[in-house]
Amino acid sequence: MTKPPIAFYFDFSSPYGYIAAHRIEALGVATGRRVDWHPILLGVVFKETGQSPLLTQKLRGPYHAHDLARTARRFGIPFRLPEGFPMATMAAARAFYWATDTAPDRAKALALALFDAAFAAGINITRAETVAEIAGRAGFDAGAVTAAIADPAIKERLKAETDAAIAKGVFGSPYFIVDGEPFWGHDRLADLQDWIQGGGW
Amino acid sequence: MTKPPIAFYFDFSSPYGYIAAHRIEALGVATGRRVDWHPILLGVVFKETGQSPLLTQKLRGPYHAHDLARTARRFGIPFRLPEGFPMATMAAARAFYWATDTAPDRAKALALALFDAAFAAGINITRAETVAEIAGRAGFDAGAVTAAIADPAIKERLKAETDAAIAKGVFGSPYFIVDGEPFWGHDRLADLQDWIQGGGW
């Protein structure tokens, strides 16, 4: 019997989500779990929790800017902040959900292309045109992506995914749930793996 | 030449600070660094950052209550929340700074006695009388502790320590600084050790 997947929640504007996106599939392979990717809108989550984007916070912001750079170096992942960060990411998230229906085996590749455009190349991926262009370069139909981003059904899908995440207690990015057990933060990946492999503490 | 110490910042009301207090000295031994303990008042820090006590926050609170229990289990440390948590901890912090002058080699033992009273026995350690009683059981002069908690010079010392911590960027508990490098959170202890032993990432 296949074991339940790891649910991976993130916002395309989350730098720790970007780093986690580059590491989570290896963890899935190591633990024998499929990873289901769920982009959500942290802005909606923050309305619920009263939090604000991490890097804009006093004292916490400078610390995390420093920590992001050293963490990326540690894992050999290129890193910079996109122009105009933090950025709105509805278009990117909608494109991802479109891809999960249209080309499910390539949806994660699209997500990584979008993340890399933002946090490796420094491109602001807010605009639908930018997302479509990145998707086009990644081998997707740019016109279809542009249409999908404006599609009411896809908009509704993203809204439902975000609401479902909040209902499960997700309050940040990245956030992982496996076998009902929640782990918040890129810095908990080792704990997540240990939990799966050790059968709980 | 002796290597610079690890500065360990915490609030006696911080449950992750309590867990870290039980683990940081072993890390100091493993890395050949002395650990300097700095209790501070997170309430003052939160006025600066706009944050609030972790466990009272929406969505984040329930997650961390769950995470604290599993983390304590994982490391074999008894854990419960004190009555009336979160609690004010000026008296505990002042008693600690008094001990650093009066019995420096036993100040950390007093800190652990206070932490254990709170998070292992579940006692609210806000009141000066409670702190003095715990100190008395730990072998300190309870009357001297009561006097110290009301001593303007000790009050000033705690204020100065908290201000100095904020000036160094400390925004939470536990928070560690070694060789100018900051690490926030109990879940970064392994990173802190790796940083010291690996010479930086």
C-alpha cells in the first residue's frame, strides 16, 4: 500500500519556501513519500493571524535576511531577493494549479521555474505576462497560461486551496503535514524526515 | 587563548527557552565555548517588534503548543505550562543577575531551578516570594533574594541587559550569538553547533 503523501504548503513569495522547494523532493524519495505541492496566498493567511511578511518586520526582518543568505549558501542554492519584494503571487499559484490539471507530471517543474525566476534570477513574478513568459520558456503554452490565470475556476481553486490550508492550521511558508503531523519552516525539514523515519517522538 | 563565549538570551517565560536551557551547556562543552546566560524581558522586546507571546497567537499558538510537547518528549525533558501562563518574569531575571554577582558559579543552577519550577512543576514564578522560595530550596539565601528583587541597581541591570539585547538584534527567546553570528530558536541549536564546528557556511 502506498503511504500517505507529504503535503507541502508554500507561497511563491516565500524565500524559505523557495529553498524548501529545492530540497523537499529528495526528502520524499528518502522517506518513500510522494510530495503534494500546495501553493497558497500568505496574504490571506496573515489576515487570519495578524502577521506580516517576515522580511518587513522590525528586528526579525534583518535577522532573516541574513539567515536566508547563509542558509542558501549552506545548501548550495543560488539566492537573491526579487525586485519589489515582497510580491503578490496569485498569477504564479494559479499557473501551477492549471499545470496540475494539464500536465501533472510537469507541474512541479513549472513551480521550480517560477521560484528560480524570482529567487535565483531576481525577477518579480507578480504580473501574469511574466508568469506566462517563464512558463513558455519552461515548455508550457504561454497563451494557455495567460488564459488560465484569468480563469474563474482556477481563481476559485486557489481560493479553496488557501482556505483549506488555513482550516488545517497552516500559518506560514513552508509548512508540511505528514500523517496529520505539522511542521512549520524550512529549518524543520530534518525533523520532518526524522519523524517519518523514526515513527514519532 | 580562550574562544569567545556563546551568548544565550532568554525570557524565563519562554518554553523553548526552558528546553534550550537544558541543552545549551552540553553544546558549550562540545564546542569548547563558555555559555553566558542573559535573561531578558520579552515584553519589552515585543513593544519594539509589535509581536505578542507565541502561544496566544492564532494558528501559531496551537501549533507551538503541540510542537513544544513533542520537542520536550524527543529530548526527554519534562514539560508542562505553568499556571497563568504567559507570566511576568522580572523577579526571576533579577534573582539571576543577583546570583551572577553573589554566587557566579551557581547562577545557572538557580536559573534551571526557576525554569524547572515553571515548566516541569507548573508553578507560576511571577511573584517575588515564589522566586525567593525556589531560590531558598536551591540553597540560596531567600531573604537576600527578596531584597535583591527590590534593589534599584538590580532592576537597572535587567533593564540594561534587555536594552543591550535589543541593540544586538535579539527579538525572541531563545536567541544565541557566537562570534557575532545570530541564531534564533531552540530549533537552531544544531545549526549553532555546526556553525561553530564547521567555521561557517
